[in-house]
Amino acid sequence: SGHRRRRRPAHQQQQKRLASPLLLHYLFLSCNQKQTFTMADVEEPVAEAPVEEPEVEEEEEEFVAVGGATEVKLFGKWSFDDIEIRDISLEDYIACKGDHAVYLPHTAGRYQKKRFRKASCPIVERLVCCLMRKGRNSGKKLMAVRIVQHTLEIIHLLTDQNPVQVVVDAIINSGPREDSTRVGGAGVVRRQAVDMSPFRRVNYALYLLATGAREASFRNLKTMAECLAEELINAARGSSNSYAIKKKDEIERVSKSNR
């Protein structure tokens, strides 16, 4: 006493039997296609392998040739090797050769910890630090580095010289050689002319160059980089269009009258 399973009609069973060999045939074809693809994939690198080997060797040789260059260049462009310091007295205070050649004017050295230690600071980095003046610019060294980088590019375009050499010449020409100081006491004060030390000459020149560029770019369409480039080029030539050269001449004139 149970339900018997209904048998399918004969034509349906025949269709089912006919379907299975067709499916097997299609599966067989698809497997063959997969095998041919995989064989082709395997064969291609084997054929290309000997062609690729010499290319890899060439690339390695080129890399070795480029890696052999050990010259330190400022921003990867400007060499320190051919820099000439034309004033003998300032050679020890303008750091731009040997160990003082740097890729970036950002050494993060602690140059204020000891007296005269900043004389060993790279001269371009000292110029960068002089730009970070007034409260709103203090601490923004990356901005100052970018300004100096653009300045060097502009100097190279205008003069077709090594811009580091132009900076060094500008510092040599802008430092006053004589100054006047206050002497006396008990209500009697007079000014006395004194010689300026080479270290103070470098410090004062950097101050004057940075101040002149800042004043020229204030409320002006010219960028700070353009004004600084113009100031450095004029100072390197000894032109009276430079703020630093004007101030230097004025200081030396006053001190001459107080000898």
C-alpha cells in the first residue's frame, strides 16, 4: 500500500539518453581548447626568455654607470666644486666646499648651541634661515627652501652662471668692512670708527640681502623669489640698485667720518 513512482513516457527517456553524449562531446572540446591555451601560455615565455636576458644586462650596466657619480650638487643641479671665494678673509666663514656641500639647504644642525658654530653651516642654508623673519614666517623653513630654489633657477636663467657663485659674490660685496660704535660715558658720547670682523661681515651681508628682498616684494606683484634673485644679481655686480650695497656704502661713509 504505497504510492508508485510514475514512469516517464518513452520519448522523454529517449531524449535524456541522447543528451548525455552531446554534453560529453562539448566538455571534451572545451577541455582540448583549455589545454591548447595553457600550452601556448607555457610556450611563449620559453621562446621570449633568451631575448629578454641581454636587455636586463644592458639596464644593469647603465645603472652602474649612473651610480658611479658621487658629486654633491645643490638641489641635484648646482655644483660646489668650481665655487671661488675671491676674498681671502672670508674663506673660513663662507661654508660651501668639502664637507659643507649639501644636496638640500636643510641640515637640521644645532648651530646656535655654541659660539661661532654657525660658521660651519652651509652658506645657502644660512640664507634660507635669514628669510624666516618676522613672526608670521618663523619656522617655515620648507617655504624658505622653496623660495631659494626658485631664486637659484631665476639667477641661472638671467646670468647663465652657477647661481651658488652669484650668492657667494653677493655676500662678499655686501658686507661692510668698517662700522662705527658708541664710545664714552658720563653723558659724553661720541662715535668711533672700528674695523668689522670677517664673521660679522658675512652675518651683516646676509641680513641686508634678506631685508632688501623682503622690502622689495612687500605689496608688490613680484614674488619673493624674483626680488631675491634681483637683489643677489645686483649685489654680485656691485650695482647701487641693490639695497645691500646702498646700506654698506652708507655705513662705511658714516664710519669714515668718525675716524
